[in-house]
Amino acid sequence: MINIPSPLRLRLDREALVANWRWLAAQGGAAACGAALKADGYGLGAREVMHHLVAAGCRDFFVASWAEAAALMPLVEGVSLSVLHGVGEADMIAAKTLPARPVLGSFRQVARWRAAGEGRPCDVMVDTGMNRLGLRVEEALGGALDGLAIETLLSHLASADEDSAQNGQQLAAFRELKGRIPARRYSLANSAGVCLGTDYAFDLTRPGLALYGGTPRPEAAGHIRQVLFPEARVLQVRSVRAGETVGYGATWTAAEDGWVAVANMGYADGYLRCHAGSGAASWQTRRLPLAGRVSMDLVAFDASDAGAIEEGDWLTLDYALAETAERSGLSQYELLTGLGQRWAREWSAPGSHPEA
């Protein structure tokens, strides 16, 4: 098979990923620190993320679906994998075959697992205020879980990224569940929940966003490191004369004679139209503002001050997650998970620093 290089790449910092996990683990005190791998490791590549975190000591992982679980096989010995969306009727073969546990999230799923799970351990989600997945508290306390071999009892914080009274209410509700529903472990905190303190950690935390460089709360600022650095190759450098426009809708006009660098990237790759007017890239420390609209797979950057930039050079996007989210209106989650499959994922070797 011919190896054809992609004109797009994500440079991924292994050391930053591991450093983020270790910082999050330290915030949880005595609790184990797991990792959410759903959406292909938030877009970075779930298998590679798992490999790096297992080497660092992580043993508990979470995916959304059984298809995501199957993609991680075979598991390293001693690794625990949970499927957050539980088990539907169509999932039973996978659930009984793969070495992963369903996170049962409804009375119906509990009944299905009880009937066909052959007594195997499971995890259970109880809703304490999110009103998304999970048994209602009264269902969980009313005998629905009697006799199940519950490995981990979970709930999910709805407002942990805010200073909301709901956080304390959910904490109190989960503490009551812990005292009344037997399980080997109890887990409440996501990335933002980890930042709320050890009261929220229980036995196991399960961060996602912060592992991959996102800042879930102000307490994490300065501690969480950027993990991904998107780069696009220049297809063409072309001259523009003063008064000429660039791109669809003629929304950008050259104020003087200059240059634009056209790159092989666009909204089909997750770099969306909302970046127009605020997006930029850099080349050899020089900043290149986005020029005009984002097309499906082409964008232009104002390279008038970039010196000797040429076709084939690589541009590094301005993509610091918290700052890019603020200026684009996208969440940090969308910025991570929206980057498509045309990006080649390239992990740094130990000891290297791709942000340098």
C-alpha cells in the first residue's frame, strides 16, 4: 500500500497527556484516577491514549459504546473498561463476549442484564440531577439493584464547571446512595468535579477533557498542559493587490499589496466557519490572521508579514483550547472531538516537546 502523507497533522504531546493525568490523580487524593476514552479519545486516538496512560499507571477506562470497546481489544491485563451507555438488546452478544462492563443506566437495562448477564459484574449509573442517563434515586433505592454484582456505582455532575449549588446537592445525594447501595467502588467526579476537591473523588475519578488539554475550571489553569497542536500544509502562496478580496462572499479585503497562504483545511476537517474573524496560524513565530471565510477544505491566511513562507511549509493553528473556545463560541469539547479523520495523528517520542 502506498504511504501518502496527509496535508494535515495533529502533533500530540505524550508527556503533556501523562502530566495532565498525574496532576488530576493528585487532586483526587487516595482515589484511583481513570480516563474517559469516548469519541476516540476525544479525537486524539483512543488506542494510543490508552497505551500511554497504562504505561503511566492508569487502569480504569471509560468508552461510550460497545463499538468503541471492541476497537480497544485486546486489553492489557489488569485494565478495567466500562461502557457508559449500558447495554441494549442489540449489545448483548458484545457485552457477554468482550472483557468490559456495562454501566447500566435504566430499570430496563438492569432487568436485561439480570436476565442475560449470567451474574457477571456490572457498573450502575444513578441519576442525582443530570436527568440524562441513570436510574432515578428512588428506583435504585427501591430494590431494582438487589442481587447485582456492582463493581462501580456512578453518578454524573451536571454543573461542576460552575460554582453552582447543584454540586453540593448532588454530592449529598450520592453520599446517601453510597451508604445504602453496596458496590466495590463509587465514582462521581469528571474533570471539573476533580477540581472541586477530594470530597467529590470517592474511590475513582474519571476525567476526560482535562486529560486532553482542556481547562474545566479555573483551579486547573496553569496546571493542565496543551496536548494537541494542529498543523496544516501550505498549498499555495499567492500575491494579492490592495483592494482585492479573498474567499467566498468577498468578506476580506487586502488593505495593501501582500500575500496569502492557502492551506488544505476547512470545515470538513472540523475547522469551522466560526473561526472567521478571530482565527490565526503561526509560521516561524510569525502570526498569520485568517483571511476571509472558512471553506469546506481550504482556508487562507494573511501572510504579508510572514517573510519567505513557501508552498509545502507547515502552519501551526492558534488552538489553545480555553482561548479558542472563548473567541469562537465552540466548547473545548467540540474543538477536540470535531477534528476529523483527515488529520494524521503523530505522537511525540518520550523526551521530546512538540510545543517547542
